Amino acid sequence: MPASVPIPRHSRSGRSRAHVVSALLVLIAGSAGCRNGAPSSGDPGDANRDDAGGTVAARAEDADGAVRSDPAIEALLQPIREQHELPALIGAIVDDRGLRAVGVVGVRRHNASDPATVHDLFHIGSCTKAMTATLAARMVEKGVIRWDTTVGEALTDLGEKIHPDWRSVTLEQLLMNRGGASTAVPEALWASLWTFEGSDAAARRKLVDAEVARKPVAPAGSKMIYSNTGFAIAGVLLETAADRTWETLMQEEVYAPLGMRTVGYGAPGTPEALDQPRGHYLKRGKLTAVRPGPRADNPPAIGPAGRVHCSIPDWAKFVSAHLQGARQARGLTGRADADPGDGFLKPETFARLHTAPPDGDYAMGWVSDRRAWGGELFWHNGSNTMWFAVTWVAPEKNFAVLICTNSGAPGAESAADAAAWALIQHALQVTGTATDSD
């Protein structure tokens, strides 16, 4: 089976630890069953027909508009949750109209009885990167910044403190992980970010100013080096151009236009009450819950790279906008009532976000890929080692899947991969076992 694309996940020590997204890339790598069983791409057909193959409800909401957990999705997720000993597991199916089906199983905290709900908040880790890239795209379309705006242009206040090799690095290169930013943050700097008492924006500047004072680890544009710091630099470029914080810009340009009302940063919930799911990790062989607080996530300095939490229905709005935009960019027939991303970005801008350089597969916050079950598609995952999230978006099938669990233990990744594959099989009526990619 082919090697998979490494997507680093955040480690508690602060270093981005490369891991291999093995299970999903292997599981849904495409088999004879996938080729023969998946519906063909093209016109989604009548508005009353289920585009995903007829196995999911027309919408995730009941007649009263409330989102309900789908028993069919629950039945797919529960054995996976039990096998991998996860506290909770949630999965959703999305098309260009929005959320089609969602199901959740399990509890908010290991060995507790409080059930997880479809409205609970889950940490999506590095899936935040696509949101930061989307913010950049909105600002580019408005003329606030350019894709080729450079570090030297934006950070004029640093003067000669910027290393000469950083001056020509562009916003687009940073969002493609091709700016030459390092994967690992120096230990002393990382430790200082944990104890930093200033604002989140000031913490980002502390990290960014230190990074751009050093020589990049590779020439700009030469190769992909996965870097949370690179996305922090991109965030600072956006802040500087608009004279607003990244958090404010995200609210104004991404969350509010898409109707996302549950987004926050860091671990969700409060320490005093079990009002949201808790993240978990393996401690001396035992699954251990982490109380919400500063140490329950990575430092705010890398917010643009991976600190978002939100409800799955809200994340579905974001993913649906990208699915719709990708379909429009590819000339695929859209639904008459498909509105999550209507006017949000131009189709050509979505295409730019989803397209990787010819010599690589990392686009802007997305990995460009191909699978027999979905054709040309894009995906990303994320983890701060206490949560795990993954989404796959297949424009040719008018389909996306979202999976989250409140565990970063070793079994979480393979569980999320298995859950994604189960929902893909369920929605697209794919049969057989997956082997190699198409």
C-alpha cells in the first residue's frame, strides 16, 4: 500500500510531531469495490433525490428545524467508538446545501455519564488552517492584502531585524507551508509562550518576530515544510494589513458570514462543570481527561494554525461553503437552494485555495488528493494530542464527511479514519475493501 501524506499534529511539548495519516489514506485509498460501487460524478439530479446515493435523510434537521442525532450514523459510529475505547465520537455528512446527517455516540468525559450531543463543541486542531486561508482569501478579494504581499512589506516595524531571506516570502507561500518557516519552535521560546501574559495578538508577534529574525529553514517556495509558525506569520500579516486581530477578522469575515455561532479557541467548556466534552490523552496507560484551561491546548500564539473549537453543525457550514465553491469552480451543477457559500468567495478563489503546486499536494490549508471513491478531492486533519478531527471533501460527489473525537490517544486517529470510511460507504454506497488510491 502507498505511503500516506504526513500531516504533523501538535504535541504537548510544543514541537510539531510528524505523524502519518495512515488508516484513512489506506482504508479509503480506493479498491475495485470503490470503483464499481461509487456513483458517477456530474449532475446531482432532482432536488428531492439524495445526491449521496439515497442512504441519508434529506436534511439533518427535523420539521421544527432542530438538529437531531441520526440513529443510522450512531449505529455506524458506536462499534468503532467501543473498539478504540473513545469517550465520544461524532460524524457528519455534508453536501453543498449544508449538513445532511450527523450522529454522535459516547460521553463528554471518560467514565462519566453525561452524553455527548450533536451541539457539543469539539476541538478541530489543524483544520483551523483552512479557516485562516479562507480569511486571507476574503481579504484578498476585498483588496486589503495581496497573495504576493511579502513579510518585508508587511512587517516594516521590524526594520533590519528581519532576516534578509524572509523579506520576499509571500502570504500565499506561508499558507502553502512553503515560506521556509520551521516545524519546531525553539524550546526556550516555546516555554515563554506558555507563560506569556500579554494579549493573544502580542503572543503571536513574539513568536513571529523571533522566527523572521532567523534564517528560514529552506528557500521561499522551494519545498513544503509543515509549520504552525508559518500560519502564525500569515495571521500576523493579515492583522497588520487590516489593523485588527486575527480573532476579530475571523469573526467578521468567516464565522459571521457563514452563520457560525459556536466558534471559540482552546479547550471548550469550563473547569468547574462538565458542560462540554473534555479532551483526553493516555497517561501511564490510562485514558485521562484534561480540564479546560491554558494547558489544555497549544499556546494562543499559534491560533491561526490550530486552536479552533466549534460545534460540528457549525464546522459543516464552513466545509459546505468550500464544497459548493469547489463544485462551482469545476463547472459541476449546483443545487438551486445551495447557499452556504453563495457570494462568500469567487469560484476561482476557492479553486486557488484548493490547488496545490505542481510539485506537491499541500494547497492552502487543504491537502489536494485523489481517491477512487471520490475523484479529485481535498482533505485535512488536526490534533492537539487531546482531540482528533478529520474532514474529506469530494466535489465530484457533492459530498463531505466530518469526524471528531475528544481523544488524542493512539487509537483516536485510526478510529476517526475508520469512522470516515464507514460514513463514506454509507453515503456513497461504496462496497468492497479499499486498497490503493486511484
